[in-house]
Amino acid sequence: MLSQNLLPIALLAMSNVFMTFAWYGHLKYTDRPLMLVIVVSWGIAFFEYCLAVPANRIGHTVYSAAELKTMQEVITLIVFAVFSVAYLKEPLTINHAIGFLLIASGAFFVFKGPL
């Protein structure tokens, strides 16, 4: 069993995989009706919530809400970067890398604590 420090991170990572597919997976299926895509995406998002809500509930015993949100954003970027390249076959550019690095730098300061 994962510790209370790691379990929220694992749950957030899994929830982000579901959410990324819910939000962006349909981009490969532009021939499908929009209402169908919305309903399918909503169904996928249900599983994201089944993981994200416990992640935040458990995580809040160890992390602040700001730290949980920051973790979620960094995990989202990592999951999205992999998804974008592997599933959508879109390249990541140096501009993407720099932007992600700047966001990660902000995350550093959230976890660093007061200066």
C-alpha cells in the first residue's frame, strides 16, 4: 500500500489520464457527432472524479489545498505531454518545453514554503 504522501500523487496521475482522454481523446474522431462526443467524454470524466476526489480528500491530510492543486497541474502537464506525442502524434516544441518548465518553476515555489 502506498503511503499517504504517495497515494494522492498516484491517484491524481491516474485521474489525469482519464481526464486527458475525456477532454482531448475525441480530437482523433472529428467525424463523430458533437453530442455523442460530449456524452462519451462525460462518462470518461466520471472515472476521473472517482479518483480525483479521494486523491484530494486523502492528500489534504498531508498537503495543503494549494500544494494539491499545484501537484495536479504539474501532473496534468506531464500526462498531457505524453498523450499529445503518443496518442495525438503532435510534436512538443522547445516553446512547449520552456512553458512547462516555467510552470514547474512556479510549483517549486509553492512547495518551497515561505521565504
